[in-house]
Amino acid sequence: MIRAGEAFVVILDNRSLLLQTLMPVKPRKKLVMPPRRESIESRAVIYAHYSSDLQRDASIEDQIRLCRGQIDKAGWRYLHAYTDRASSGASTLRPAYQALLEGARRGEFDIVVAEALDRLSRDQEDVAGLLKRLRFAGVRLLTVTEGEIGELHVGLKGTMNALFLKDLADKTRRGLEGRVREGRSGGGLCFGYDVVRELDGRGEPIHGGRRINEPEAAIVRRIFAEFAGGKSPRRIAVDLNRDRVPGPRGGEWDASTINGNASRGTGILNNELYVGRLVWNRLRYVKDPTTGKRISRLNEPDRWIVQEVPELRIVA
């Protein structure tokens, strides 16, 4: 009989094997976990945001109400809400969003609650970065729609949101192109024109209607006539300001407003609408991933949409 603590040898095929010393086995103690006190101590904040023209300002209050219900149900302590109104969901350069990150860095709360992941951002890279920063700060991220957010949500939901943005941009572009081909404006209002407000048979607004503003059209004709007579854009601007003629934005005139950029079609002298030709899609806009600002770039001429609109001609 082998006692505990003794070593023994087994002879097998003329070879000796020294087996491990038998040690007395102590009974295991039952591991008792401390009670979870998260529902009492966790501090929760809400992030609410809307950007679409189809949503109302009350959308913020609706989101807060839903998130408050989630917080109260979990028993967390509600602190306050971060709200961004009428700002793009494709950019993180939003005041409340940045304040949320700063608050997480300072350890002001333990949980962030939002209605859905796309309320925080529709950009997959931004969502991944947000989750990384919150986890580093020891902050959990939850939404009413998806529950607690993890890497899987970032991958799947981020891809879906990116596809949504691309699809929305394509549909918007198709709608604007159709409007331009009907001789209507694709957006923006040029000096010398007024917006025409019209309704269709169902009472829905018809966008893109323009008509000539005669007082402003007289200024446009004056600029073209003086430039054709040999006067420089700078001299024209000086004379317009001397005569107290309001500029396109209500301020003073300067040479760049008149001269603009010929290749981009900007400036009074380069605007082809004044000769009855509507040009659309000359420029495209891309977002700088660092600053979030839109940068204009010139498209190839074969991508431009040109439509004759003789009724809007100001200069003969």
C-alpha cells in the first residue's frame, strides 16, 4: 500500500519509471462571486442625433424617450443626453459627438445608450474607432435596436450603413439628373434668378423651377457689357460697390465673384446659364476623411449634363 507523500517505481520492460509523488488532495472551496452591483452604480448617458430633412426636431425627444426606457429598465443611473441636431451622420465632426468622446476619456459615465448604431455614425471606420475608444475608457455601448455593441455589429451594421449611403447618393443623383433634363435647376440659386414654387396635382412641391429676376438681371448685363468694353473684373467690382449695388450674398462685390474660375464654370462671367444653357455635374464632391469637409473636383466633360433653357437667357 502506497501512502500519500511517498514515491514509487514501476518496472516495465526492464525500465524503471519514477511516478509522481502522491499528494494528499484537499477539498476545493466553493467560489463565491460578489454580487453584481452594476444596476446600482452604473452611470448612463444617451446619444441622440438626426440629420435627414425627412425627420423632425422632435425626433431627438423620441430617441431620448426610448433610451430612457432602456436605462430605467436596467436600473442604471441616468445622467444626461448628448444631442446633435440636423448634422450629417457620415461625419464625426459633431459637437455633441466629440463631447461624448471627451466625457468617456474623463471617466464621467459607464454606459452609452443610443436608439441605433447609425445614430452614432454610418461610417464603418468611425463606428469601429468609437467602440475602440469607449472600450479603452471602460465604457459599454448599447443601443435599443441592437443591444450591446461588439465587433460583429460593427462589421455587419457598418457595411449595411455604407451601402445605404451609397444607394441614397445614387438615387439622389438620378433624381437631380432627371430634373436637369427637364430644364430645372439641380440645386443652388444663381444671381439673377428667383425660385419658382410650384405644386403638382397631389399638392407635392415641384423642385428646381427658376425665373429671371429683372433687377438682378440688369446688373448681370451691366457686368458683361463693361467687361466686353475692356474693363477689368476688379474695376467692375469697385464701381458696383461705389454705386452701392448689393452682391450675390448681399455683401460687397470682389473680382473673384465676377471672374471666378473658367474651367469650373464659377463666377458671373463663366456662368453659362446667363446665355440659356444649363450645365450640371461639372463638379463632384468628395469628403476629406481627415477634416470631414467636402472637396470639389472637376469631372470629365463627357459626364456633364447640358440642357438648353432659352427662357432663362439673360445675356444676348
